[in-house]
Amino acid sequence: MALVLFLVIVALVLGIIGVLVEGLFFLLILGVAVFLADVAYAALHWRRTGRRPVR
């Protein structure tokens, strides 16, 4: 869970810097890519851990 939160924060920071600093639009694209990868990782991780048998 900490990794997911960290990657979301990194994506937000990269996106904000990419929008605010002229000429660094690629950082916005990189931030979006990191965010999408993080969402995919979280979905796969939560899907696997959610199917444990109840004892």
C-alpha cells in the first residue's frame, strides 16, 4: 500500500511540475504514465490478495 501511495505522489509532483514549468511538458506525460502504471499494479495486487480462502 505504501508503494501505491508513493507512486501516486510521484505522479502528482511530476504532473504539476510538467504543467507549471515551460518546456517540461514531457514530465506531465511521464506523470500520467506513472499514474496509469500504478493503477494497473494496484488493481492486479488487490485482485490477487482478495481471493484468499476464508478459514
